[in-house]
Amino acid sequence: MTDARRLLLDALHAALTAVDPARILPGFLPPPPRGRTLVVGGGKAAASMARAVEAHWPEGRPLSGLVVTRYRHGLPTRHIRVVEASHPLPDGRGEAAATRMLAMAGELGPDDLLLALVSGGGSSLLAAPVPGVPLKALRQVTKALLHSGAPIADINIVRKHLTRLSGGQLARAANGARVVALILSDVVGDDPADIASGPCAPDPSTYADAMDRLRHYRVDAPECVVAHLQRGIRGDIPDTPKPGDACFKRVRNQIIANNLTALDAACGFFRQRGVAAVLLSDRIAGDAEVAARRHAALLQSIACERPLALVSGGETTVRIATPAGHGGRNTHFLLALALALGEAQGVWALAADTDGIDGTEDNAGAMIGPDTLARARKLGLDAGAALALRDSYGFFAALGDLVVTGPTRTNVNDYRVLLQLGR
């Protein structure tokens, strides 16, 4: 048991190391411009990305900027100011930082460079509401969408049309400067338009699309939000910049690492230790319970005498129950997986969010083993009831099986491993 747990934790560490901005970002830095370089950005990796820029920027070349990251994710920097703000619901600090970034970008000229550091979480951290929509209303809509189980792409369609920096609007504000966005992807498919709501990417969605998403997920939006979207639908206010817009003529969006980067590193780690590793997919999405049952069925269908690791990533969803317990999509996945596997001998699993935060809790994820359900029964824990109440955090906390990494300051979505060491 101890060896299996250590193996799972060490593989997670290898995956996180592979997507550490300090290692991957320097090779993607653009050459300095003739004029100034302004660094802006947001996300859970913003501070570590900013620090990597500072460490490798040519000595003597002007560098300044502002990035915003989640509370407790900051790092000391010299030239680029780091602001901490709220996630997943935006707050005034993030709003002020985003507003300031737009003003700073507007001061640039053709000889200058806007270097945007983009990572998951930026949608909330860079949320400066449009005129007429107060922050409280934006928070209300965001919370409702998160609780609805809507995929992140749909949530971001709404946020792009209620905020001032996302959906390519940062690129539009750059006043003709060259724009390079270095992006750490945390979304399935790695579309720059979806990552942190695409501050430097063309937005193909419309006000009508945003209204459609609110209706589809039955979100009772405040009147000010509905009124703003209706003005956009009528054409009374401009939409976000679309593909082909002139503002993107000098813009480059560059993915520097993604979920696959981390999963490949984990597979390599297992193979170096004599464990056959199969990368299932980096694009597993949808309901976490459904994904868990499919993983269990696949493992049970494989006849393998050697140790085997099934590795997968992506982003599942969990619809919040009422009343709700505590837990994120990774611990929810694991609890459903434990029930689907039963007490299968020789099977362990770990699931975690690479940013170190599963949902809104203080853990990255958790682990299960062949004895998970037996140990739970001894403690009087009902795994099925915990799953129904969405109380996976409480279940694994009682067992001592939470995986706690603290803020990793990177973010490439979810990481899962099913480990078969013997039958």
C-alpha cells in the first residue's frame, strides 16, 4: 500500500514539474521591442509566469507590468507587480487590476510590446464588469453558472459579454502595439479563445449566444445583465472583436504547455519504473460520475499481468446538490470510482487538479486503494450517501486520503491515474 501511494504521489510531482512555468516559459519569450515591454496577465500561474519572465528578460531592457493571481498564489517580483484577488468569484481587487491593465495597454504604441501571461482562472481574476453591470451582479451570474454544472466554455461565453478585458478586448486595447500572449492551457482542446476567456484571442461568440447560455442553464440573471445582453443583441453596443478584426493583425497567441504535457511526463515516470503506462485521453469531459464508471469498466476489461497505469486528463463537471457537502470534481470522481471498482484487489488511483485546488477546498485531490471502502465502513462512513450529497471532501478527509499540495502556481486542468499492481 505504502509503495503504491508513494508511486502515485511521485508521478504527480513529475507531472507538475513538467508544467512549471520556470522550466517551460523562458524558451517562448519573444525578443525585446525597440520600445517598451508591458507585461500584463492573470490566472493561477500568473505570479510564477511573471517571475520566469523577469529571470530571463535581457538585462537592461525596460520591463514593467501588472498581473493578478489567486489569493495565496503570489510570489515576490522586482518589475512586474503581482496582485492577489478572488477566484472563482471575482472581487474588487481583480476588477481594479483588470481596469488598470486596460489603461496601461492603451498607453502603448507601435514600437512597444504587450506581453500577456494567460493561465486558467484568469476569467474570474480579470473580471472588470461592463458599464451598467455591477460586480455583485457579475458574481451572482458566475456563481449560478458554476453551480449549474455548465462546462467552462459556456460559462466563458457569458463572461466575455459581461466583462471589459476578455474575448479579445485586451488585444483591442493595445493601441497597435505588438501583442504576444503566452498561454498555459487548462481547457480541453487548448483553444486560446477559451483559456481565461481569451483576452487576446478573437471571440466567435455573440451576445445572443451569451443569452442562450443563461436560458439553457436556467440562470435567473439580474435585470441589469439581461438589459446589457439585449442591447448587444440589438446592436446598440459593440460586440467583442471577431476573427479577422484588424486589432489582431500584430497578435500572436502561443500555447506553452497544456494537460498533455503533464500527462506525458507522468507516463514517462511510470515507464521508467517498470510500470506500463497508457495515456487514455487529455480530453475527458462531462459528468464526473459517468467518467469514473467508464474508467472502472475499462480497467476491469483489461487482462494485464504486468503493473499498469491508465493516465487521463481533461475537465469533468459536478452538478451541485441541495443541500450540498464539500468537494471538487476530482474527489467526486474518485468516490464514484471507488464504488464502481468495489474492493478490486491491487487497484489504486489518484485524481487531482494541477493547480492544487480541487473545487474550492484546500486539497488538490485524493487517493483510493483496495481497502478504501472497508476502512470507510469501519469509520461508519457511507460512500454512497457521501456521493449523493457531494461530500467527497468530508469522506476522504475522514480517511486521511486527501492529497494536499498547496498552491502549485501552475494550471493545466485535471490529472488522473488508475494504477493496477496485481490481481
